[in-house]
Amino acid sequence: MFYKPGEDTVILVYVDDIFVDGRKKHMDAFFKVFQTRFKTTDVEWLTEKTSLDFNGIIISMDDVCIYMDMQPYIARSLTLFGMDCDDCEPLRIPMYGEIIHSPDLEKKLSVADAATFLSKVGVCHWIAQSVSPTTKFTIQRIAQHMASPNVGALKAVNDLLRYHKGHMHSGLASPLFDPNPPVGKAKYALYVDADNSSNPEIQNKGKGMYGFVFGYAHSDEALQLVAKAGKRCTKV
């Protein structure tokens, strides 16, 4: 991520994809220079009628908010893993019970099943890092078994995918305008969660597992605008 303070322009680079946020005149100048040096596809612009797909993240907007969700990515992943059938019912919460609590769940996976497990972990990690911070703790628990995958870990990641199946349109939203923006120390928000070392699994070694979300804070008025807009938006 690069930031140009004189223009208040943010440039996000992920492998061969570039996302730019700022005033249009500054973005036009950036792309003009950039495209003289590199051969690229045409620039796509975010509007109320045109959404953007940035590495599986669908970015859209209306007159109130900017939204991010991963519905198409989740749907493609479920199809890839054969979990788009009626027998694979969506789940209400991302994690059900302990990963290891019986000899059956402790059994090691075959080479093929272990490879599938790692692929599913990668998918769920990307969703958690992008638009689903509430599943970070769950995928962190599951990922601790990547070195030695077992039946319980595979069940847990399948449960998480079934949760995403039932919440494909869930995502993040940010107001375009804050009627009463916080200032000073109140301008930023930091949320930290901990499980108080409640994970008894051997590989965790009694450590506490933490998760945090950091970003701009919004006023109560802005949050009310987001909540109202989210109810009428099918993508959130």
C-alpha cells in the first residue's frame, strides 16, 4: 500500500492488480503515467451503477455507502469443493464445538484430503482477511492444524464454509459522508478480542489467541446511516 499525502491518494497493489482511491484528477494523472510505462487493461471506475471486482472482493456503492462483499468468490469456492448442493446446508454460526474431542476426530487425513483441507483454509483465510473479520478467530483455530491435518480440522473448515454459504452477501460498509466525524484520539477505533487461553488443543500450548480490528471510527449518526442503507442493499 502506498500513500501520497500531498494528494491524499491511496494506491493498493496486490500481485498484478492495482486499486487507487483519491480525487479523479489525481487518479487520471497517476494512470496516465503508469500506462505509459506498463501495458494494462482499461481502467475500471466505481460508480453507483458499476461495481468493481478486486481479487474476489466486490466493491459497490450507492448514495450513502461503499460496500464490500465476496458473494461470487464464495459461490465459486463452494462449487469447487462440491458444497453447492442441497445436502450441504448453511450454518448459523462459524464454529461448532472443539476440533478435537474424540479419537475419531484426531485421525490424520489422507494426502488427498489434506490437500483439500489446505485449499479450504486458504479460501477461508482470504474471506476473513477481506470482508469477514468475525471469522478470523475461527480460521485461526483451524489453521493451527495445517502442519498435521486431522478429521476434526476438516470438519471445522467445512462448517466454516457452510457458514459462509448462509452469509454470502454479508460484508463491510463505510459511509461516504459522516455528519459528525470523530476528532483527535476518538478518530480511530481498535477492537481486540481474546479467548483467555480457552483453546485446550495440544498444538496451541496454552497460548491466548487474539484478534483485532483497527480503522477509522464513525459517529453514531454515520452508523445509523450505514444500518439504514444496509437494510435496503441486497449485497450486504
